[in-house]
Amino acid sequence: MPFRFPCLFWRWAGLIVGVGVYYGAGCTSGHGVCGMARLSPRSIAATVTFMIATGVTVYVVRHIAGA
Amino acid sequence: MQKLISSGLAGAVFGLGIAISGMANPAKVLNFFDLAGSWDPSLIFVMGGALVTTAIGYFLVFRSRQAPLYDASFHLPINKTIDARLIGGSALFGVGWGIAGFCPGRGYPRPRFWRCSGDRLEVKAFFDPATNTISYVVKDPNSDSCAIVDSVMDIDYAAGRITYDSADRIIEYVKAKRASSSSG
């Protein structure tokens, strides 16, 4: 399925990612790989949270908002 | 200096791994999360592989060493509290990641995504030597639509015959473009 997203939204998405990793104190690499490899409870909680949030967002953007 | 070089090497290996595994490609990342659509499970092997490798590496390093080679001590997070700040930030990151398909680590190896150069028109020129004509195919980067400008039909005056070699070349190109763009 072809999927295109307007340029402007990418910039907002970049801002959201930046704010999110600042407050969340890490991303896929920091929490998902390094933190989980140390079995850090904070990292496991963060990884589960952002994985769910990403899945829900992709579902909303692709299947509910439509492309 | 040694610290800088070893950090640089580690960063280069990390970036190479992300680039080779295809995780710098937002479409691939988004497809991993698209369980209801074009699901591509390969990210699980990249993350799983990285996780297992890192866990083994940490186990070996922390068991045998008190400090890194080029630093006085390891700098590990000491905060243990799971609070609203952590969960809220992570949720926000997930939303942004879901929209754009990259996280900070995954965005750097392909900086063109930050610049949105994909919004430029794709123009391809075809030269027809027999009639000295240049034909163009202009493609809209946000859809599969193409426009063909100045197409030619080949006329062999001596033989009084019409051929479509030039047109066929353009048609082939357009078909290939559509096939590649519809696959993401």
C-alpha cells in the first residue's frame, strides 16, 4: 500500500519525538536495547509504553485517518 | 583522545548496523508496527539481535571490569523510579515515532529525511537520436502520477515505417517507477 505523509507533519513528528525522548529519558536504543539488556525496570516500562503508543499511532494514521 | 576514537568507532559500527538492517528506512519501521496492514516482522530480529548481543556484552564486561578502558568508571543510570514523566515521555515518543517512522538513533544515518527532499519532482530525460528530441517523464513524489512531456514516435522516412522504440523505453520506465513506488 503506498503511503505518503505531508512534509509538515514530519517536522511536527520530529518535535514530538524530541520532546518524548527528553522526558522519557531515552528511545529505542537507550531503553529498548541498552536498558533492557541491563534488565532495568524503568527501561522495560518505557519500551512497552512506546511500543504500544507507536503501534496505536500507526494504526490510527494508516487505517483510521486513512492515507 | 583514545576515549574519543573508541566512542567514534562504536558509533560508526552502530550506524552501519542500522543502515544495513534497513532500520533507517521509515517505511520499514512503520511496516513493523502495522499489524493490521503490510506487516513486516523483520525489526524484531534487529531489536532482538541487538538486545541479546548487548546483554551478553554487558554480562561479560561488568563481570570482569570495574571501569571502561578509557574512563574512571562506568556511567550507568541510577534512577529507579517509574514515574509519569518516564511513561508520558515514552508515550509521546511512541506517537512521534509512529508518525514519522524513526527515532533519534534511527534518523541520523539517513539525514535526507530531515530535509524532506522527497517532495521534489522527479524528472527523467530520454534522448531520441533519430529525431534529436528529448522526452521527459515528470513524477509526483507524493503519488504514483507521472506526466510525459514531448514523447516521440519513430518514423523511418526511407522505409515509410513507424516504430515505437522510444515510446516503449518511456513506458518501461514508467511501469518500473510505478512498481517501485507502490511497494513503498
